[in-house]
Amino acid sequence: MKEASFNLFYETDGICIDTRTIYKNCLFICLRGENFNANLFAKQAIDLGAKYVIVDDEQFANGETIFFAANSLNYLQDLANFHRRKFKIPVIGITGSNGKTTTKELINAVLSAQYKTIATIGNLNNHIGVPLTLLRLNSEHEIAIIEMGANKFKDIEELCNIAEPNIAIITNIGKAHLEGFGSFEGVLTTKKELYTSINPEDGLIIFNSDDPVIAENIPKGIPAISYGTKANETIKGNLVELNPFVCLKWENKNYSSPVIQTQMIGKYNFYNFLAAITFGVHFNIKPEKINEALSSYSPENKRSQIVKKLTNTIILDCYNANPTSMRSAIESFSMIKSESKLAIIGDMLELGDESLKEHEQILNLLKEYSIPTITAGPIFHKLENPIVIHKSLNTNELIHYFSQNIISNRIILLKGSRGIGLEALESCFDA
């Protein structure tokens, strides 16, 4: 049977991969997974309004509205690359163990002050999300900002082959998804695949020179722009204060900013701001517009959010966690001037053989900073440390605990892996 053409896409109003969100005149691509096979719903997709459907099981194809491809996922990815090549615009590739979604949002906030941008929605940064983002590109867009995630070797290389970025930034390289990578060195090797994809002739790398791992791994022969706190940086930043929000100043050879009051907490976000500033300067955005974008940006989706309650203040940072981001969050929390801090931390998942050791080191760090701590999750539950005032196997146990033990007049850090669900505790601390 003749394989489906990419031209089908240009006769429709866009891509859909979920029968629950089918819209009229879309191209529906039937993907498979461990527990689903969308080929079974090919005819239903047409009935629901799809103009064309791509299947990778010939028995469902009719050659009129339902077309066969040898592999539907490959068709989606190859189509995305084909479509991306129609646009001669800057394509920014962002990866890193921590901060890539926040950095992507900040870069988008700055660049969209002057340009028509397209950026990854949320954290749809995998082998499906990246193609879907690229297929939203249209003739109005001037810059594309593509977030790239990785769980195992070659993931970044695969995404770069699809997106073909010409500007790269790795936010940092830390201990994340160690089950898939095996070691920190494995994480480093995979993240550097983004640098490898950049063409030396017309590409650019933007990097944090304060991060020794990043700075030591910038490839030779590719133009690079640095940001950091040292005097010789392209963009030099100064963390003025954490109150608990980040207050910063920045300068380059032509400009020195006033103090910028942001709506984000954490020293780790200071560098995310500097990254966004560097992109803004590179794309010739006026400093005043850059500053306004930074000060007006407010985080969402449980990433470094401040939630004010009746007597308590909650730092809601429980979208995800690994040893690097957990350590950064705790160090930043320790810098907040308060005598009434409480850390509520959840297990860090997907750490493989290093898991127990890494959790123990986090408790020791909290002990070093004398921050009273409550833990949630079976891994932390196995450990003993005098800094821990209570531990529970799961979030539900903690909800019961707080119903019997009222917390008031505290500044509270909620930090843990997505699977622990610490955000459910928010309602336990005042109305």
C-alpha cells in the first residue's frame, strides 16, 4: 500500500493525536503505546470531524480518508522536521536537568515583547511534544523556542534531529533520571548532544559561565555568549536580595540596570533570569522591555510559586525534584530571613541505586542549615535524622497528621517529585 504523503497535513487545520480533543478538519495521527492503540479509533476519528487519519496498521486504511504509514510516530516526527525546514528563523533548543521549563518561559516572555514567538506549551518536551510544537509553526512566527527533555541516552540527539536548533542553551547538568542514564556522566553525555547538533557556521551557544560543568564543556569552534556574575561576562548579573523573591541587577558594556523586583523565589532562578536577559540582548530588545518582562512574569504550575495563607506562607515548588534541584531549593530557602521556617520534602524518584544515599545527603543538608523537616514517601521514611520532626509514608498520612497538628505563622517549603503529590497539602495550612 502506498505510504501517506506529508502533503495531507497542509490540507488540514492541524494535528491531533487524542480522540478526546479531535476538531473539525484536523489530521489525526494514530499512535500506539503499551496500553493503547489509536489505530482502533481511526474510523471514529473521521466520524468526529477529522479530515484525514494516519494509521500504521494496513487493515484500517482505505486510501481515501485513512492513510497508511509504516510507523505513525516516525511519520509525526518526520513530518515535523519537514515542516520545520520550511522556516528560516532562529530555533532555540533548551535542555538541562533543572530549570529548563522556567527558563523557556522567561525567554519567551522577554522575546515576545518584540517578536512573534512560538514556544513549547508546558513541558511537552519529549519525542511527541517537540513535533507537535514544531507543527504549530506558521508564517507569522519569527522565533521558535523548543524545550527538550531526556530520560535516557540519545533522547536529545533524537529531538535535535527533528527540531534542528541553531541556538542552544543547557541550563545545568545534575542528577536527574539516573535510572535511565546510569550516572552523572551519562546525563552529561546526553545533554551535550544539544551542543553537538549546532552548526558552527551559523549556530550559537548561550551558557552560564558560573557553572563549571557547563563552562568546561562548551565545544570549540562554535560562537558562544556567556552570562554569570564575573566582570568579563557578556551579561553580568548581581543577586541583590531574596526577600523571598529574587531581586537582581544586570549590566553589559552598554547598559546597567536598576534593581529588578521579580515574582519568583530561589537563587537558582537568578540564573534563569540571566539566561533570558542574554537572549533579549542578543535579539536587540531594549533593556527597558527586558526588565519589564522579567518583573511582570509570574510562575505557574507549582514551580517556585508563593502562596499566601492566613498566617502561613507556602513556597510551592513540587512540580518535580531531583538531588540537584532539591539542594538548590533548600539552599535558597536557607537564605530567606525568617526564624519560623519548615521544610516539607517528598521522595525524589527515578534515582536508581543512588537513591538512598542521595536522600540521606538531602537530610544532612537540612540539618546543616537547622531547618526543621517533615518528610513524605517510603524512601525518606527509611532514614533517621534528628532534623526530621515527623515522617509519613505518603501525602495522605501527612494530611491526617496536619489535621491533628495545626501549623501556623510559618514559611513552608513544599518540595518533592511529581509522583508524591505534595501540592495536596496546600489546603492544610490556613484557608
